[in-house]
Amino acid sequence: MNVLISDTLCELLQRLDAFIEEQLKPLEAQGDNKRFFDHRREFGRTDWERDGLPSREWEALLAEARRLARDAGFLAYALPGEYGGGDASNLDMAVVREHLAAKGIGLHCDLQNEHSIVGNFPTTLAFRDFGSEAQKAAFIPGSIAGTVGVAFGLTEPEHGSDATWLETTAVAEQRDGVAGWCLNGSKMWTTGMHVATHVLLFARTAGEQGSARGITCFVVPNPSPGLRVEEWLWTFNMPTDHPRVSVNNVWVPESAVLGELGLGLAVAQHFVHENRIRQAASSLGTARYCIRESVAYARERHTFGRPLASNQGIQFRLAELHADYELVKALTFQVAAEMDQMSKPDVAERLSDKVAICNYRANRLACEAADAAIQVHGAMGYSRYKQFEHHYRHHRRYRITEGSDEIQLRKIAGHLFGFIGSRE
């Protein structure tokens, strides 16, 4: 076991394993629930007549798994103790995410919906750190209990990584004697709007295009007059819960501002390093799953009278992937541990390049390992009898979300050449 991993964390992993075997595996096998994990019938997850949204039965099953995890004390593990959580560190969460992903796809951890029995809760912590007392009371308990869901509206049809160039605007406007803001624009990939009770909408309230200042975060109820889902965007990895949203004269009171006026990007970037290191850990788990399954298959499969594993062409490719996995895992866990010793501003100043390295390499490694697993398993690897094509479809998305490959490389280069961060 890695020297960074405490006995307490090892015990948690064992309890998670027992919970999965004793409660989740029977639930997966109950009735016809297996259809959601039999990739020949994966269409059962998608409601084709409802614009490709996740089927209600599939989401109900995921909700039941989360309820069981909540009752067992796992779901809120990442949250502070003051909210009934486990005070998990960044290292703890990285280890847990890698461990769960390495088990493959199941009710414990499903890639398509970012579902996990150990929750992430980034918006809960955003309300804790940026919210007014009224906002904290309104959103924190509900987000933990699952009665409040908050979508995230930053990306726009014409602006993704270039968030400071967003075109959605908010203008001060009084209605019925109440001071507030009128929002106009559009958003893209606003995940989860079909179940969200609210959405964080980022709009420019002042300043020039390209300026980080002058962007404000608004908490907008869903539904609201003028807030409309125009289409659900079908993707490489169905079902979809990613819409294009129009914002037409959407009015909110001043109390809807989250954080400081004009400093909304601080809210958007509040959890970026934590999300990136956890995403890297999940990718590492998927890489481990694909490598392990490929090694086992190569040892069992015989071609031309001998085990497939006896061919160096097979050995070397999997050995290289395994070497990369061990190296990136060691760095990811080390960086997560270093994050736990620093404030958020220090992490942004001193560690953002290392976080980017972990995210960039781990996400690519997951895709490479899934591709290798398909190749090693031959036609069966390409088929839907195996999970590998699903792993590839999901982790290919990771190379765009939470900062694309190119954004991660730009961050790394910025630190390397001294354009950003510490020059040490």
C-alpha cells in the first residue's frame, strides 16, 4: 500500500468494498436492473422519446444507490464534519476515487452520470465560502440531502475555455420596487438542468471583454420566466443531460448574487484544483481496470498454441501503460497530499501546474489504456460485451472538461516559462 495512505483510509476502503458487495451488487441484480450495465442493452439508460435524457428508471436506481450510501455514511464523506461529513482530505478523495473507478462500472461508480457513492458537493462548499447567511441556510442543507440541485452555467455556445469573453450580460433593473438584475444571453453544456432546482449563471455586469473582473455569479431558480432549455445536446456518451439554454430577460433580485459583485470567476474557480485532481484519480482507476483486465485476458487467451501473454508485442504495451500508471498515480497522490498542506491561494500559486500535469496525463492514460484493452481483447474488446468502449467514450470527455488538454498544457507551460505563478 502507498506510504501516503493511512490505516484509517485503508479501513474505509474495506468498508466501501463490503458495502458494495452486500448492498449494491444485490441491487444491480434485482429485477431487470442488469440491463443498465449490460452494454448490449445500454440503451435502457436513455429515454429516446424525451430528447435523449436519462431514463427515469435509470436515475431512480442511481438515486437509490446514493440513498443507501448516505445511510451508510459514505455519500457525504468529502464534506466537512460540521455538515455531517467525514472531513476527507484531497488525498483521501483521490485514493477513494481511484479505488472505486478501478472496480469498473457499477452502482458504486458510474461514469455516464458522474455518479459515485462518495459524493463531491462542490456547489455546497461554494455556498459555504461565498454565500450570504440566507443563501447558506437555503442551499447547504438541501444540497446535502439531495432536495436541492444546482446546475452550473458558465460555458456559452461561442465561448468555452475563454470564459472571460462570455457574452451573457446582467443589467441593474428595479422591478416592483425591488432592486435586481436582468440577465440576457445563452449557455451551453449546463449539465443537469432537467433535475436542477437552481442554476448558477455567470454574466458580465461591468468591464471589458477578456477581463476577469466584472463577471458576477447569480443563483437563478429553475424554472424562471425567460430561462429556457432550447435543446439537449447528444454526445459520444449517451444519455445526455447537457442542454443549450437561452436567457431572455431573466430577472433576479440583488439577493441572488453569489459572492462579490464583479468577482464571480472566483466562484467558478473555487473548486477547480480539487475537481481536477479527483478527475485525474478517477482516470487512473479506469486505467488500472483496463490494464488488469487485459493482463488477465492475455494470460488466459491462447493463440497459435500458446498464451497471448507470451508475445512481447502484448507484454510491452501493457508494461508501458502499467509504468505510466504507477508514475502518474504516485505524482497524483503526492500533489493531493501537498494540496492538503496549503491554502487555496497557495495551491493556485504554487501547485496549479502540478495539478494540470496530473490531470493531463491521467486523462490521456485512461484513453490509452481503454484503447489497448480493446486491442488486446480483439473483436470482443471492440464489442459491447466488454466495458472498454464505454470507458473510452467517457474519459475522452475528460480531456475537454475541467480544462482541455490544451488548457492544461498552457498552465504547465506558463509555470515552466515563468509567465504565471511562482518562478521558483
